[in-house]
Amino acid sequence: MMKRDLKDVTREYASDLRRSGEKKMKGEHVVEILTRQHGGRYPVAMNDGTRPTVCGALREALGKAPYDKLCLPPKKGDFIVPELPSDAAPDVVAAPPSLKALYTRFPDNAADLLRDGALLVQLLNPAEVSTVLHQLSTQKTDKKAPRRLDHSQGNGYAGEYADLTKPLPDLLQRCQDAARKWLIDHAGPLCEVKRKEKRGGTDVTVTMSGKDALDKSKALLLRYGLGGINFAHRDSCGDFQALLLLSQPGVDYTGGEFYLADANPPFETQPFPFAAAGELLLFRGRQGHGAVEWKHGMQEVKAGSAKVTRRVAVGFFQ
């Protein structure tokens, strides 16, 4: 079974759109088409490559006038992304764990990660999570504006992510360093990575080793509110990524499950739900056992028992 051709799916969608006359933003139309191409099993995010291809094919199938009529102008969602919790005590950990101590909290081998594509590790205890949250409350993010997950962007909804400036807060830096060392020690040879960088104002493609990709990667602060969702996508990173949860499931939020999705038929998904704040999820961001091509995403965030719904995490190796 092969994945259907994107232009064929677009023409089918255009035929249905003529009958329904449903108006949506371009990003929403593109997500609908990409989701159909993936069997409707999970919502698929738009990217810089698929947007012009799909929009061009849809314009051709509908005709310019109907296309312009059925595509609404972009509009920002009216959601509010919650701030970091303000009640984290500043001195809850007298002696934060060392890099060596954090490293011992990982398993002895990476068999589960390599077989299943993801692995959950209880890396921080509640007091240590509070320390990280407090340190993040004073940490600057990159000067670039945070990127929103919004229907107009075709990537999700009710969320926001921002690059964290270096150096990271000390405990967070130790978490990243411990995860990096464990991956290099246990995950086997890391593949070369090709990624785009700006040099002299020009986009260039740079090839680097898997180890260098980990060294030069970014950390992101990810915040979601009620209704937050992250459509399935693939980042231009190396073999592995990690996600440190800083919110308590069941209290701060429910739902919001991370999942890996097979990018090809039968488009199966595998959820990896967090059980507690302080868990680190290590996952394969591109390809898994048996050359499975993976995307990853997050299901909708719903209310927990707390007054404010928030799902806060830090992404490593982005």
C-alpha cells in the first residue's frame, strides 16, 4: 500500500469543496488535504514545502475565482497562552543534582528507545521541577518573537514555542547534558544531519555529524493552554529529540498526549503519555526500527483540576 499522491488528494478535496462551499483559511485547507493523504488518522502540519504545492494544486483544481472565494484571509486565534506558574519557590533545592547524579537516573541501555521509538525517564523530582520553573521565570528567550501554533499557520492551535537563550539555567543545562551523554553512550552511531543555516544573510545547507547536531541544537520553551494541539510533523533535527515535562498531568491539564505517527500506510500511531512532571521523553524524531518514517505530535490539551490549564515543557536537541 502506497501513500496517495498529494495532487490527487488535492483534486478530490477540491471536488468536495465545490459541493460544500465551506470557507476556511489557506492553512486550514492545506492541513485538511495533508490529513487526508495520511488516511485521516491524525492531523498533519503544513510546512514551507507543502504549502505552495498544495495551494497551487488547489487553485488549479478550483479555478482562481472559486479559490479566492473559498480561502479566507489569515486570522489569529483568540486563545491565550498561559504564563509560567508564579508560585515556584526559588530555593526549594539546596543542592541541585549533579550531571553524574542525573545520568544515573537513565536506564542501563537504550533497547526500549531503539525498539519503540520513545522512552520515558523520571529525571526530576517535584522540588527539582519547581527549581527549573523558577529559573525559567527569569530566563530570557531569543529576541525573535515566539512562534504561535494557530489555525492560520497550519501547525496546531493554542500553543507557543520560543528559543531559550544560552547558557540555559544550570539545572536545565545539566538535564540536557545528561541526556546528550546518555544518547551518545547508548543510542549507537548517530546519523549525519543536513540542516539549513543563515550565513551572511543567505540560507545554506550544512552537513554535520550526529554528535555535532546535538552540540549545536537549540532548547525550546513550549507552552500550551486549553485546546492546545500540535499537528504531526517532522523537525529538521538529528536522530533524537527530548521533551522535559514541567506540568503535572491530571492537575495542570489532561489529554495532551505525545505520539509518534507512521508517516506511511497504515499510518499507525503510538501514544507515549506522561505520568508526572519531571519526566523526560526521549524519542526518535525521524526514522525508527525497520526504517519506519515517523512524525510526532500532541493530542488536544484539556482541563485538569487546577484553575488554569497549562502544559509546559522544554524541548532539547531542536
